[in-house]
Amino acid sequence: MDLFEAIKKRHSYRGNFKNIPIPREDLEKIVEAGIRAPSGCNEQAVEFVIVDDREKLKAIHKIIDYGFLETAQAMIICVLDHRPVFRDISFCIEDCAASTENILLAVTALGYASVWIDGHIRVDGRAKEIARLLSVPDDKEVRVILPLGIPEEPGTQNAKKPFSERAFFNVYKSTNA
Amino acid sequence: MDLFEAIKKRHSYRGNFKNIPIPREDLEKIVEAGIRAPSGCNEQAVEFVIVDDREKLKAIHKIIDYGFLETAQAMIICVLDHRPVFRDISFCIEDCAASTENILLAVTALGYASVWIDGHIRVDGRAKEIARLLSVPDDKEVRVILPLGIPEEPGTQNAKKPFSERAFFNVYKSTNA
């Protein structure tokens, strides 16, 4: 799929997924896109656990408790290493978001759908529970979860503010955009 | 350009750029890709200042003091709004990174090159100096700068660790990847 088409078609999907497993070849291609994202000082501070085991999927669904997750055929879990890589700065959050965006675009191009689950797992100890379930050590953080599958319904990208409200030439909030 | 080709070809370019201005049409297409990135609660907490004015480019080059910036034909500056959008959480850093990755892919697809400048402007007050230059108000943060142009030399993506070192099926650091 053309890059700009994938960028336009990517959307946050919270519907049900078809009961069709995702071939590991596709899961690998999707995560490989995440691996190729830029990372601060090329330290590659993000790792990925790809869950396609039915029992583990059920257990994660139980922890997150979003109805639509019940039909997810796989999930990609991003695992972060917060150690600094430049002065006292870690870029792992940026790395994770860039990888996540590559993954979401790859998901779109291959005919699947997903949604970026993030804030919800930071509360009530959900991320830690998921970390324990997947044997992620205490010094790493489970940060983002991406459920995957073939969508049962079509979806569209959330409306975005127009260019003129978010982008400006040469001076912030200038009107010559 | 095909999505997966753009993901593979994207690289951090720190060489000189050709002395050929970038049409505003291309700059708009590139930033529109950034606008279409996902954002936490769709709050779209990132704005963009696109600098193509020669005097302003020179002034930013002087602040950042990276040699290769002297030949940049334009720069995209990401401006963040740190106000919380979900409980006490702001997702603006994630939003910015996802937008930045879309921008870098669009840059690649259109035959330009760039590099994600981030940590370097967080020190010695550089980001604040750039904010003042562009009239960005004090309650917003200049976070990422992306210089742009047609590259004088070819470039390749930094080597990435293999899939088996960064991705695992169902159990962290399992060897069945």
C-alpha cells in the first residue's frame, strides 16, 4: 500500500475482529516495521512481546477489561527500557511511539486493524499485571498494547483539525499557512 | 512509495543538502502526514512551525550549531502542549513522536531526507531560544526539530538488532520467535 494511503487509512479500531488467526509471517512483518523505527542514539530501547496464545490473550483481556479485546487474534505488547542513553535522558517513550506508529501503518497496509492502548493500562496496576503474565522483568515497563485482527466493520480515522489550525509558516500562529 | 519501502529507506541524514528550495506544496504534504498521526484521546497536542525563511533558518542553525544544518532548505519544529488529557496524563510526547515518524516517512517517500533532533536542543536552553525566535508562547515546548532538503549523498538506515533479539512470542525473551 502507498505510504500516504496507509497514513490516511490508519484508524483506532475498537470493534470486533473476525475469528481468523493472523499468520505468524504477518505478525513478524508488522513487528519488523516497529523494529525499523528510529530510536534515540539508535539504542533500540523497545522490545516486543507478540501474544497469539489463546489463554494468554484471554488473561490480558481479563486484566484490561475492554469488551472488544475478547475477539483480538493477537496482541503486540511494547516493553520499555528506561535507562538513559544521552546525558540523563531516556528516549524510550519516543522510541516506543515511533515504533507503534510504524506498526499501526503496517497493520493498515496488510488489511488488519488495531488501536493504541496506553493510558488505561497505566492505572490500577494493569501494566504490572500484564508484565508478570509475560515474564517481563521488573526493570522493564509494559507501556503500549496493540490488539490485532481483521476488522468485522470498516472504520475511519478520527477527524483532525485542519492544517491551518495546527501548522504555521515561520512564526507560531501566523496566518500565512 | 510503498509503505514498507519507506520504512526501510527512512534514515537519519546528517550530510549536506542540495541548494534547491522545497516547494510549499511538498512541505504541506509532509506536515499533513504528521497531522494525521494518532494522538492521545485525539487531543492533537502537537503543532508545527515550518521554517523556510532564510534568515530564520540561519538563526536556528546558529542556536543548534550542527554543521550540516547550514544547508537545510527548511525545518519542521514540533511544538507541544503538555496539558493532561486523560486523568493527570499528557500524551504529547507520544503524539509528537508518532507525528515525527509519519513526517520522516513522508520525507523519505518524496525524495527528501531529515534527522530527528531532540536531546541536543533540551540542553543549554536551545529549545527556549528557538521558541522565542518563532514566537512560541511559554506554555508550549519546542521539542523536536526536523531539518529538510534533498540529500547530497545517499544514506542508509542505522543497523538494527535482529528480530530474534527484540521480539518474542508469548513470553518475554522466549526463544521461539
